[in-house]
Amino acid sequence: MNLPASSNLAPSELAYVPFVSVANIMRLVHHVGIERFLRDLAGHIEADFKRWPEFDKTPRVASHVPGGVIELMPTADDTLYGFKYVNGHPKNTRTGHQTVTAFGVLSEVSTGYPVLLTEMTVLTALRTAATSALVAKYLAPTGAEIMAMIGNGAQCEFQAMAFRALCGINRLRLYDIDPTATAKAKRNLEAQGFEITTCSSAQDAVISAEVITTCTADKQYATILTDNMVGRGLHINAIGGDCPGKTELHPDILRRAGIFVEYPEQTRIEGEIQQLPEDHPVTELWQVMRGETEGRRDAAQLTLFDSVGFAIEDFSALRYVRNLIQGTNFAENLDMLADPDDPRDLFGMFERAAR
Amino acid sequence: MNLPASSNLAPSELAYVPFVSVANIMRLVHHVGIERFLRDLAGHIEADFKRWPEFDKTPRVASHVPGGVIELMPTADDTLYGFKYVNGHPKNTRTGHQTVTAFGVLSEVSTGYPVLLTEMTVLTALRTAATSALVAKYLAPTGAEIMAMIGNGAQCEFQAMAFRALCGINRLRLYDIDPTATAKAKRNLEAQGFEITTCSSAQDAVISAEVITTCTADKQYATILTDNMVGRGLHINAIGGDCPGKTELHPDILRRAGIFVEYPEQTRIEGEIQQLPEDHPVTELWQVMRGETEGRRDAAQLTLFDSVGFAIEDFSALRYVRNLIQGTNFAENLDMLADPDDPRDLFGMFERAAR
């Protein structure tokens, strides 16, 4: 409560920021239905990609700390400003922590006042998956039915759900260096009706797959896929190479692929293409979605989504969640903004709080 | 509640982030006592300035939006990462909003997990005031007793409280272009035992003052002080010139003053010195506090603290508040971090939430 000056002790509406907790995000997604949520979220992302030039864009601000990275990802259009806080600490799982946790804030540009605070660990998994599947809708070979998934950690099932919701893919070939991760993903995904094949190696996993999703967590120049493993006409959805020094693909694959990216200024620092010269040609997805640039060239082309995650995707997710919670009980109000009756009398509000 | 996999439905401790609301920050400051709070906060800021090279520093990330600015201010040492969200919208008061609102987060570097979320509108006023008074302790003329305060908005009383707590200044000469702002500050500060003189102009206010605090809000190249108004041997605490296109002092004053700044890379963009050539000499305050550089040269020198506010001051405030709330009821736990029993089984946690 902000204890305003007036005799009415109810705090001003302006003092409150709606907060969506982890429990409430999960309730909300179940309420909507996860596949519909992923489709609608992808719709918001697609709409925002199609108005790309309207956004204030900057590469995220990364603090590389011992053991990981902490990032702030802001963006804004004319009416809303959003940012996400997200960490990436590959060794966190050893101590029972999540590799990635996140929260986000949406604000009104006209006043600078936050209008939404939400958990974004679950929401990031959903928006990353929705973006991947949205991109695959534009790039994957026609009629793709089988996806290899290399890396079966926290993101895996969300990716699978989105590829089914948006692309109709129901057959998955799973591989992880840790068999317990694969067993976990298999259990969760079979419960969702997926047809699962567990594989003994990455080489095994990619056999017959039309789409390959790589989603591993080690912060190193890893080589999950080598050139000889990847045939023609596939689509690679590369999720895990997303910060400097963290890649998944052998550069030979990159050199023969059509490479599609979110925001080149950020992807050249963080994505698979950090392994290539700075002037290597890439295609921006927003231009593909607007129909200004070609997507997949032909059936034989190897296409690659070099996904790193961009602030506009979080903005879309924040915007979608804000729309969903209007008039519901999926948010609680936090007393986060000091809002004295007289805006210049912050001290007076503070003093009256002592009474 | 995060609804973990185990039959124990209590969420993991890791899911929770302590949140300090506006009401609780006010309770906390009253509990400690505002003058002691300001002194202890200044002590934390001074300690952090003295270990300046240990911090990861970057100019804040500013989004200049119609009507104002929204900024993210991150910094980190080896164990903690902090950032503040803050807006500045000078026209907000016309619609009953605060010009500045803020909140902040402190995280553990080793895991990236947030360990504190707090309102920072009130806390920013306190840390800005504590920093100003701390700097004046190093730079103001010996035995200063009278401070002119030009601009009597939301920051004014906090500045006065800090200058009394740290520098012993109890006599104030107030001026604002809006007499109701001055009346508000007079009322609040007389209740705190200050000796107040209200003045009819900035020229009138500076008469006999040894310290001049300028703290106005208009986003323009304003000239609150001209060169002829400012004598020798004074200390100017310039708070209001803090973003591109927003200054308070005539450049002639800058050219004859000893200029002291927090972080030159940021101050040259945002401070009064944006009016000067990029190579104009300035002194960094952390070096003065470490005794590595001279502060005030002599009794006749005009000293200027070109205050813009730097992320380390917020970091110090977050660190201080986190220490204060340990074992108290000044914080409530927010279910902000998804924390499944198996860190890789985020989807399993999500699915179990449906039951």
C-alpha cells in the first residue's frame, strides 16, 4: 500500500504492477491449451516480425560472469517498451538450478510505467519454440514429417509441441549424450501422443529426418553435427549456439547452407555464424515473412535457422500475455511503484507512511 | 507455487525471489531511521567506489522514447550482479504520474538467479541524495552551513536530509519556478527541523550559500545558473542535468570549475559536460575517495559534482537493502523462478501443474 495523502487509504491504481507468477503462467497456458497458446504466440511473433522496422533494436546487453552470462534484452515500439532478464549458466543443473531463468517487464512508452511483470522461464521456452516452428513453417521442406532432436534438455518438449502445433510434425528421433535426458523427454512426449524413436548417437538420430533441431547446453565450440551427417534438402533448427564461444555445428555445414537469422548484428556475435567471416551472407527472417526476400530456394537447399533469440520475440510474448490476462485472475497486483497523490511530494508520502 | 514433481507440494526455496514493496521500503527506512539509513547507504556507496576497478561497468542502456527515456543500468562484481530499470518522463506530473519510477534486481553471479527484487523509486531518491552528500563531504568548502536548493521537486527533501546527515548542513535557501513546489518542500523540511528561507529567484537563493544544489526536471538546455551568479569557493551539486539535451548550468561555469564525475564515459553523454569538448579534463570520484587524486584544490576553487547517477550506486543500495532484510518481514516471497525438481524437466513441471 502506498499510503496516499488523502483520507482514502486505498492506494492509487498507478502504484500497482500486475505480476504473473510461475504458477499462474502454467495455469494460463493450460487454460488456453498449450498448442493453441503456441500458435497464437507464433501469430504475435509473426505480426511483430512483419513490422520489424517499427522497433527500436539493439543487441542484448550481456554480462559475461564466471560460469555463465546474464543478459538484458530491451526493445520498444511507439507505444510499448519491453525487456527480459535472462541468465544462462550451463553448470547450474549440477546444483539443482535451471540453466536458464528469466523474467520480463512491459511498460507504457508514454509514461515509462511498467504495466506487466511476469516470470519468463516457462515463457521463454514457449516463445523460443514458437519462433522455431514459425520459422520452419517458412523454411522446412514441404511435407516434413520427421524431426531429429539432438539435446533433450529443458527446451526439447516445448520445441516438439510447437513443431506439431504449427508444422504438423508428430514423429521424433531423440538423442542426448545423457540417456536419462532422452528417457525424460520420451516419457513426456509419448504422454502427448508423439511417435518417439530413441537413438544411440547423433548420426543415428538424423537418419530419415527432414528437420533437425539441435538444442544442447555446453558452453564450448561443440560439433553436434558434422558436414557428412547432413544431407541435402533438410532444415536445421539450431537453438543451442547462442553466445560467444558456444556453437553446435561444424562450419562446413554453415558454408553450404542458406542461413536465416533474426537480427544479424546480434547473431554474428552469438550464433553459429560467429565461426564465419563477418560478411558471410545471411537472410533476415522478417524480410522473408514480409515476402520481400526468398525463403527456401528449392527442395534441395539445406536451410539453417541460426537461432539466438531476439528481444522482439520476448516483446511479442509479453504483449500476448498482457492481452490474455485482462480481466482475469491470472495476475496479482504488486505494490512496485511509488505513487504519491502529488507526484512531487514523494517525501511527504514517505513521512506519512511512518504514522 | 511451482508444483514440483515430488508428493511434497511445497515449492522449492529456489523458486522464490524476495520482493520489497514500496510500503515495505518506507517501513524499512523508518525502522532504521532515515538519517542513519542515508549514512549507512553512503557508507556502502563509498566502499563500492573505493573498489571501482572490480566492477563490470558499461554506460546505461537508454531507450529515448516520445516524452522521455527508459533506462537499464547493469553492473556486477565477482559475486553479485545488479540492475535498475528507471524511467524519466518530465511531463508525467501533468497526469498525476511520477517523473521517475524505478525498480531493481540483485542476482548471484554464480547461478544467475535473482535474490532480490525491490521498488527503487524511493530508493533512487535516497541513493542519489546519499551520493550527493558523500561527494560533498569530499568537495564542499570546510564548515559549509548554508545550501541553496534550486528545484524543489520530488528529490529536494531527500537531498536536504542527506546533506544534514552527512555534512551537518541545516540551513536551506529554496527556490522553484513553481511556488507550490517550494511551499511543499518548506512544509516537509520545517517538520524535520530545518531552517528554511524561501527565495524569489535563483539569484536570490544562491546569496550566502556555500553549496548549491540544482535539481530541476525540464528536458532542455536550461540555464538555472549563469556564471555571474556563482562566486568562488563554492560547491555545486548538479543533479538535474542527466540525459542528452537536459542541462542546467551555463557552460561558462563549467569552464572555470573543477569538475568531478562518476563515470566519464556516461557523464560525457548525459551530464552538464555534454556542453564541453570531449577532452575537457574531469576527475573521477572513485580516485578522489581512494586518495589517488586531489579533491578540492583550495578554498577558492569552484567545485562541481556533475551528477548523472551510475549503476554502482544502485548496486550499493541493492546490496545494503538485501543485508537489511535478512531475517526480517520487510520482504515477501515471489514465485518468480520456475524451479522443477529435475532442472531439465521444465515440461514435466508444466504438465503436472495441470492436475
